[in-house]
Amino acid sequence: MLMGDPGRADLAALALGVASPASEGAQAPRHVPIKAISLAVAQKCNLGCTYCYAQQGTFGGAAKDMPPDTAKAAIDHLLREAKRGDVFTLGFMGGEPLINRATLHSSTRYAAAQAMVRGVGIGFSLTTNATLVNADDIALYQQYGFTLTVSVDGLQVTHDRLRPHRSGKGSFEKLARNLNKLFSVEPRHFRVLARVTVTPSNLDLPQTMAGLLELGFDAIMFSPMLSAPSGKEEMHSEELDALLDQLIACGRVFREALKEGRIVPFTNLLTTLQRIHRYEREEYPCGAGGGYMGVSATGGLYACHRFVDDADGLMGDVFKGVDAELQATWLEERNLERQSPCTDCWARHLCSGSCHYEVIKRGRPACDYIRGWLTYCLALYVELAREQPDMLKAILAKR
Ligand code: SF4
Ligand code: SF4
């Protein structure tokens, strides 16, 4: 109750030296130009993680690959409204995208060539389980400066339990072998980030953070499992309380390192401090359904990668384009000012209402956790501004 008191907004605003927002009644946009898409190049996977949002990659339907022509149509759609100097992002997701290596490689080259012709920038990202990497893939990441997000759920024993092959055999050994290949590229022009899905059975975050950074990852991010199609491994209130304690324990590790002049690449904390500093009072938690969309293997356009083949997030298709009415309705309905109970929450302009997918599928079970984390980060921001302003500046400049 205390945490949800709108009066706390004024306290937080005072601590930050900014005024409390008053944007109620603002009009939702009807159209936002697309700046990023992710392609579900393979709606299939070689692993069998029980909680997978993509239901082992198939999103509940038949396994399929995206043909190269569909990927080209998606890229043409992405760059359709491009103006010289714009910057775009092309992401590859699945399932496991490397199962459809041919489309991944050909569409990266096509997108880079098209971007050059139009005088725009383009960045590439790939979310992968990193069990299928080969030398050609590494050359592609190197040439195009990819950002790889590797799904890894802990150190060997935990990861093998949560992310087995379909046969039941653990996948950590293969992952570790491939990580070695990735980390040994010198000089390396691509980044490799660890993304840990946190479930009730891998809540030992400080040990996980230390172990994975030791392996060589450039940064680590924890993301709680709030909504799994199977319902398995979802976090409930007690576990979310434990998660908050664990994240704060990682925060203490981060704080101690800062005193020695080191920045631990703990993304949850870095991005929250940056968000607090910018305080942009965003009306949406992410670009889904606006500047960002997910593309299914057959060319359907969806609000994001998690809505692939889901009517709740349908936005059109890459051949005919975005359905203007569907997008306008989404932007209106998902706007922060239409979200209850967000309108009365002090954290609304930092949280922006939470992931649309999770809210639509499960509601808002994690608000106390979100506000608890923001409270910790606000206090740390103020402490750093007072005690280590140069380190805070370095944190804000980190990407
Ligand atoms: S989703 Fe975010 S803004 Fe909305 S009530 Fe929960 S914590 Fe507050
Ligand atoms: S809706 Fe959720 S999963 Fe989709 S982009 Fe937004 S935060 Fe991410």
C-alpha cells in the first residue's frame, strides 16, 4: 500500500530535483514509424525448455522456417519510410534462429546493402541459445558488428536442468564450447550478452552473475518469468520478493566494485540508473506495436516477438504493411494513461506500465517487485550523485 501511494512520486521527484509529471489527458499517437523489427526466422528449436514463451519455438503451431523472400519483404517494409541518417535495428529470433542459417545470413547481407544504398545506419541483433554456432556465423557477427543475446539460465547444473536438449541431455557443455570460440575472437567486433530467465528454481543471482561474467560475457541481464504459455516456472509473489532481495544483493556487489573504480556490467541496474537520469516519462514500456514489431515466419506483423502468431498482437503483414486501424487501437489501448492501476502509481513514469504481453496474458503480478527495485535504484542514484559523481557519469555513458 505504502509503495503504491502517489505521494511517493513527489518524494522521488524531490530526491531527483525534478517536478512531478502532469501528462494526464495526453493524446495517444495513431501511428509510429517502424525503426526495429525482429524476424522469427525459425519457428522451431533444438532445445526443450519447459517454460519457453515460444512453446519450443513453434508458438503453438507447426514448426516452420522463414523463406529468404519473406525476410526481404520484411526488410523492405522496415526501410520503407527511411530518411537519410536514420538508424534501424534488425533482430533475429526464434525459436532458435540458427536453425535457419541460410535466411539469417542472406537477410543480414541484404539489409546491410539496402541500408547503404539509402544512406541509413542499421544494427543487427540475435537472440540465441548458442548451441549451433559455426565459423561462418562468427564471421558474420564480426563483419556486421552483431549484438548477441545468449539465453543462459545459470551455471552448468542449473542450466542443464532448465534448458535441456529435446532428448533430455543438458546443453551447457555445447554452450560453453561455443562461448569459448566467440570470446576468443581478437579483436572482437560483436558483443555477447547473457540473458538469464529467472524462475523459482534459479534464484541464486549473485553467484550466477559472478560465474557468467567470469566466463567472459560482456554484460548480464536477469528477466523474471512472469507468463509462460505452459504456466510452468512462473514467478509468484513470494518468489518475486526473493528475486528483489537477490537483485539488491547483486546491486551491493555492483556498489562495492564501484568504490574500487570498476563498473560491473549488470544491465538491470545500469539501464534503470540511465532511465532514472533521463526521466523521459515514456507513455509505453517498450516500442512494441509502435516503433518495433515482430515478424512471423510466414510474414505476419505482430506487436513484438512474443506475440508472433497471436491474434492479441496482430498488426498486419509485411506484404501489405501495417493495418492502420489495428495499430491506432493498440496505441490507444496500451497507452500508460489508459492503464489501471498505473495512473495512481508513483512509479508510472519510470515503469511505463510493464510489458504488454505479460499484462495482457497475466495481469500485473509484479508491481511490488518493480517498485521495490525502482526504490533501491533511486536511492543508489542519489547516493552516487553525491558520493561518486564521476562514476555516475561513466555509468550513464555506458551502452
Ligand atoms: S505496472 Fe508499473 S506503473 Fe503500473 S501499477 Fe505496476 S509498478 Fe505501477
Ligand atoms: S511487449 Fe514485452 S516482450 Fe514485447 S517488446 Fe515489450 S517488453 Fe518486450
